[in-house]
Amino acid sequence: MSLLMHFLRSLLASPSPQPVTGPAIAPPQLPPPADRPAPRAASDEPPAWRLLEAQAGVQDLDYGDHARPGIQHLFGHQPRRILDIGCASGAVGAGLKASDPGLWVWGCELNERAARVAATRLDHVTPVARAQWPESDRALLKSVDTVLLLDVLEHMYNPWAELEFLSEHLPDEAQVIVSLPHVGHLSVMTQLAKGSFDYRPTGILDVTHIRFFTLPGMHEMFDQTGFAVDEQWVLSSSRNIAIESFPTQVQAGELKLTVESAEEWERLNVIQYGFRLSKKRGSRVAAADDTPAWRLLAAQAGVQEHDYGEGSGSACASCSATHRAACWTSVAPPAPSAPA
């Protein structure tokens, strides 16, 4: 199975986001009928979702099996005890241990096959989600001085809750290293302008990504969950045309936009950001009307509060909940009105 997945990933691998090639505008084309989308060209390539295994968000064994030798440059202090969340087969931790034999590395990985491989490389491996951690693993958090979240938050249904848990249980001096794909990349905007959002085997629109973040959204997530950004880096970006003066207009396929500054042009070409976080001193108390949307997420993926989608109104006599409309399970639909 792993060889098949590797072959499919190689076959389907998308090229790097393409640069803006020039100011020319494509000849106008008649739009498709409004009641159906534009037809896609026939292709013998299997769809990207074929790479998914039975468990949502988990891919084949080779996915993420990279040592990332440059990770040491992101540390603010030399780690002694690391927790690598989403460690895959433990390649990152194994590489770090090879360069520092005294380093202790704990991995958390949901892919059972990858976790078994990681267990041969790391000091300790937890093969279940954080909600199922035994008390002994929860106690280990107090000894951790570094957490790695390398391209993993986007695979979680509720990454905010995981970050908040870490901010509440890690030692005050702990550092958290995060890498995240940037959905604000120009290539994604160009796709959206054409009415497309095509999942791919790898990259920004990786088929296993559940959450998508712009740069302000990343900062907001860290702030709301109790972390401060100590350092920020561009880990990956696409090459593009050089722009000497701003503001200027840029044509990218069917998309035409005004770029106001060099910083904005850089951001539009960033594929992946990296961060070093630390726990915030003190806590931010949200105003009553400032509750972040992720607070509505329940513990079970895909399930929200009792009255989700039921309008607004007063307390329901049938179930005592406050619905936004009459309780669907207790009130019959109104009879159709007579024609005027």
C-alpha cells in the first residue's frame, strides 16, 4: 500500500505555484450556462482524494518522512526535551537526536504504521489523539521545553483547542515551533478567481488539510490561544517578477489586483510561514461580543451546539434550549397559506 501511495503521490504531485508571467489579458471567453459549472478537461489521473486512508487526515507512511535538517535554526534555546506532535515516522526527532545524543524526544502520531516506525527512533511515542492521552503522558508535558507543530495544525479539526491545551499545561519557558501553509498565496487567489479550489496531493491545497489560514489568521489563532509570536520567518516562497515601485497593478490569469507595498507582494508569494511561540504573560479576557468562532466547536469533530442552525428565539418548551426558531422535533411545519 505504501508503494502504491508513493506512486500516486508522484503521479499527482503539483508543480510549484506559478509566477505572474506578464501583463497580457487572455482573450474573453463566453461564460458557461449559469446552472452548471464549466466542464473540466478529461484526465486519466486519479483524483487526489484517492491518497486518503480510512482515517480522515492521515496519509501514507512516506508522507512527512523528512528530517528537516534546518529545524535547529528556529530554536530560541537549545532543547533538552521535545514533544513532536504529528511526528509521522519520527524522522525529524531522529535527526535531532543524531546531532545531540543527549536529547529526549517524545512523538505523538495517529497513523499506526508510522507510529510503530517512530517508536524505533524516538524515546517515547503516543499513538492516540491528545484527548485520549493517559495521565502519565499529560504529566510529561511539565517536563517538555520544546514543542514541534510542523505542518500539523492545518490537519486538525480544532487546532485552536490543541494550542490552548498546550498553553495551559506547558512550562512557562517552553518554546513552540510552528510551520503553516499560507492560503493567501497568489496561486490560490488566482484559482478562486476562476471559480476553482482544487485539492492536490501536496502543497497549500493538500487534500488532507482541514483548516486554511492567512497570515493575520495565524497570528489571531496564536493570540487567542495564549501564545505570543517571538519570531516569524518565511520558510518557503515562490519566485515571481520583481516590482520596483508601489502601488502597482498585477495581472495573474483572470485576477487583477493592486499591490500596495513590497511587504504585500512578499506576502502574496509566501507558501509557508514559520513561527517560534512562547506563552503569553497574563491572559486576554474577551469581551462578551468578542467570542472567537472556534469556541463553538464541540469535542466531536463536525458537531456544534444543540441549537446550531435553528434560528433565534426564546426558550423551547419541549427541550428547554434556547433556539433561533421553533424546535424542529416538536413543532409541525405551518400549513401552506391560501393563494391571494
